Amino acid sequence: MMHCHICSFITLEHSELCYNYEMEKVKIGDENRERQGEKIADFLRRINAFDFFQKLKEDSPLSEGIPFEEFKDFLIRINGIARNTPISDRRFDGKGVALTGFIDEATVPKQEDKENLLKEAFVARTHLKYPEDTAYMLPVVLTAVHPFADGNGRTSRVLNLLLTAHPTSERFFESLQKALGEDGRFDSLDINPSYISLEIEKKILERHGFTENQLPDGLTRSRTNEDVTGQDAKNFFKKFKADGRYCFIAMYTYLNSKGILEAVVKTKSDFPDFNLEDNYKAISPSKMEEIFTQEDWDNLLNEYYKIKRESVEILIDVFVNPDDYISDKSGVTLREQLIEKVQQNLLDNQL
């Protein structure tokens, strides 16, 4: 029987509870990913997910009728099974999540913004220029937003496979087992926003009136290399290490709005013991710390997170209005660039 909504899947709470009753107490590390993948496959078979999503791609009114809350619950269910998380503990729990190779949560939006951004992407899926792009747009936004403390990649790969056409359900489940295995990120499409992150940074710089290689107001450096001592200052400049451009936009914009930019700038004369260029001019974190209140640090972080939110909104629009986003280097749309790099990455991994 074909269910109308993902909510029909969610009514299987009792059957899943029975299925996981003995396993809920097992820690994530006690089961390997292959077993967790089998549990997801079993769940998707029981709710007839393959047939539903195949129908979804063919039936626009059916797709448009799905409420976001049902989609959200479905993602939480898949992620919970992948991580072997007890049903009562399943939620968007990605606050403070750290990404490998980066610092703190500098590369992901504020936790309070994540659900709204996912909802924006979910609504936008019905306005895509190429409807088949849903299989890329929703997973890449999920990865960029990082709503879960763990298992975001596995959840996005399941979503990609469900939204991609497959000749048979057997082929789908074969692909699913690969995607959820130990080498899943290498054996399946890794739909990662980093492939176009620099291009999106350029777009944000332009929107805020900056050029890529020139700082405003005669600044020769975005900031000095001085250390800070307070926790608020440390938190912000820790993010600066991984997200320098967005942090600078936030910092410059906020200091200008307060009329205190020049009050926190240092020049060569402030560093007589260093061999700096004569026109040296940079924003000083230590001067900011001297005059900033708690409210200032809070407002500065909010300014930063507004830009992080904007970066994900642009990522969504890359698929909704692809012709508005052309790569300066390749001359193709950022949508095409992302898809090509995702597919090429999989081919390279298979060599």
C-alpha cells in the first residue's frame, strides 16, 4: 500500500521500539557501522520508503503536500538509528559540534538557526529549476547545517539515495549498504558544501561591499596578531582561525555600526619593535577587549552567525536560481560545479 506522507512512516514508533528495545542501551561504539546500516535498511523496507520516494519524484502534488515536520522527524529517525540513539534522546543535538580539521563550530551555523535553514531548503525543493536537484540540494544543506552531533554524513547519504532514481529496490538497497558501510563516504557520493565554499564566500564579500583582495578603510591586515585574555574574545577569535573572511565582515560591520572602528585600529607606531610596512594598519583584538562590553561580544557573535546563515541561504539559492551564480574561474554555474566535483570525487575514490 502506498502511503501519502512521510508521517505514515513515523507511525511505526511502536514497531521500531520493539526492534530496538534490547539495543537501545548499547553505546554507539559497541556496534559497527555495517550493523547500523542493516538496521536502517530494515527500517526503510518496513516503511516502504523506496516505493514512496520513487512515487514522490513523479508526483509533484504529493511532494508539495508533505509538511516540514514530517521531513524533520524522518531525518531524526534515520540519524537516530544510524547512531543507535535511544528514541527518547533523538533530536537535533548538534550544538557545539566540532568538525574534523576545523575549530569549535566555526564552520556551521548557530544551533538556533539550523532547523529554520533546513525548513528553507525543504520549501525551496518545490521551486528548483531542475527538480532532480533535490537529491543534491537537501543533502548538501543538511551537511552544511550539521544538525546532529554525529552521523550527519550518513544521514545525508541516505537522503541522497532515496531522492535518486534507481532501476529496482534491490539496486537501491545495494547502494544503501555501501553508503552506510565503514567506507561509505568513499563508496558513495559525498555531497559536501566545501566544493563551492570559496565561491560562496566571494558572493558574500560582494554583497557586503568588499572585494576579495582589498581591505576597506586603508587596512593592510584584517587584525593584529595580539593575544586576548577574556573568554568572549577568545571564543570569537578562535572562530577567526577557521572562518576569517566571515569573521572579518562581522567585525568590520559591527565596529562601523558602533562608530568605534578607528578606536580599535593599530598602526606601525604601536609596534616599534617590529619591522612592519610603513602603512601598516589593522584592527586590534586587544583594543576591542579593552572597550567591549558583554553585550558587544554577544552582538558581534550574532553578526557572525547572520553571515553563516546567509551562506547557507546562498547555497540553497544556487539550486533555485543557478544562472545567478556563475563561477569566476570555470564559467559554469556553481550548481554544475558542485555536482561535477561530487561525482568526480566518487570516481577518483574508485580508482
